[in-house]
Amino acid sequence: MEFLKNSKDFFKDLRLDTALNEMLCDAREFPDEMDIPANFEFTKPSHRVRRRNVNFNYEAREDLIEDPTLKYKAEFYFFTLDKAINALESRSDLISTHSNYFQFLYNICDIKDTLKTTN
């Protein structure tokens, strides 16, 4: 249980912008060592992006993210971290409910010892 909690806290700390910036700075060191350019390439979709009509005032127009770093942050980094955090939360919930139901089985040897001492 403690390991799942620590893992979940670790991933939540990675979700901060400072952790992403530190990770990107560390990742820029590798291309410098290999003498290759360290940049995100922006790939434009090969098809025309469909624009939806805005029918109501509360609807906003969905604009494409132009900056490759922001696109990586929004579409890959946070998406992956959110999936990992949700998976850890669901598993920790399952383990905690299982632990609540079957807690007495975890200490079955202790129960035998207490029964012997009471008799």
C-alpha cells in the first residue's frame, strides 16, 4: 500500500511544470553529446483540419497548438501521466477494499498463537 501511495505521489509531482522543465533540460544534454539538434519538430497533419461551427456563446473555437513543446506537453506528457495516475488510483482503491475485507487473513498465524495462549 505504501509503495502505491509513494508511486502516485511521485507521478503527481511529475505533473508539475517545473518537473517537465527539468526533464526537458536533462533531455537536451543527450543531443548535445551526440551533436544532433535538440528541438521538437512540428508535424502538420496531412489532411485539412475540420473547423466546427460555433453555435452558442459558451462554446469556444478549438485552435491547434502551434508550439511543438506545448503540443508535446498537452498531448503526450500530461496524457501519459494522467493515465498512470488513474491506473494507480484504481489499483490502490481495489487493494484497500480487498485489505478491508480480508484483513483477518493477513495475520492468520497470530490468530493461531492467540488461540493457543487463551486455552
